[in-house]
Amino acid sequence: MYLVRTRRTKILLLSSSFALIVYLVRRYRRYLILKNRPTVSIAQQESSLISVNKRFYNQLRRIIRILIPRLRSDSFLLLLTHLITLISRTFLSIYIARLDGAIVKSLVQRHPRDFIRTICIFLTVAIPASFINSFIRFAESKLALAFRSKLTHYAYELYFRVRFILIDLFVINLFI
């Protein structure tokens, strides 16, 4: 039988066995918790997902009608410009990735003329890329502000409509 002689080895052996015991106890507890949960059939899961999805899409449709009442509204134009800038940034990112590959290729092949040319192209493309990134942030903030103001206006309108109806009923009851 192997005898453990040093104090450090004893402490290491004791602590690692303690950690292993704690790990196994936690795994067994987790197994028991999962074992005692009621199982849900796949048909029940799909039906609950379908009902949630219908409700979600109905709520989303109502919110979109509030946020974008017509196609010529300012929020729709902001959304369209934001979409166009996102698409242009996607194509610009692909082009920049291609330029990065060309820069690395010219470095590996030791072609200084190609390296300088691709670096110059990269620097000329970097200016519109930074402009597009800034414009995306700008359009995003303007769009968020427009959506927030429309939702706030709609909520105030609903609130005051109910208040005015209650006040009208109160005034009518005073004179009756």
C-alpha cells in the first residue's frame, strides 16, 4: 500500500476528494429535481407555442400600427433609411474583409507594391465606413426617439380619453 508522506500531498488529496464528493452530491440533487418534474408531451409544447406565437404576432401587429400608421410617415422613412444603411454596411464589411485578406496575402508573399496599394484602398474605404457606422447610430437613436414619442402620445391619448369620458359622466350626473 502506498503511504502519503508529505503534508502538502495529504492536503491536496483531501481537498480534491472533498471537491469530488461535493460535485457528485450536486449532480445527484440536480438529477432528482429533473426526475421529479412533470413531463410535457410534444403536442402540448407545440400547442402552447402556437398560442403564444399568435398572441405575440397580434400584439406586434398592433404596436406596428401605432408606430407606423402609414407608409409616408416619418418613422417609416427613418426605418427605411436605417435598413438601407445596415444593408450598405453589410456589403462594405464584406469588401473590407476581402481587403484585409489581400493585405495579408501581400504581406505573406512579400509584395510591397501590392501591400501599399491595398493599404491605400483600405484607408479610402475607411472614411465612408466610419460615416456609415455613425449614421447607423444616428438613425437608430432618431428611430428610437420617434417610436418612444409615438407610444407615449398613444398612451396619453388613451389615458385622457378615459379621463374625459369619466369627467363627462360625472358632469352629466351632476346636472341630472
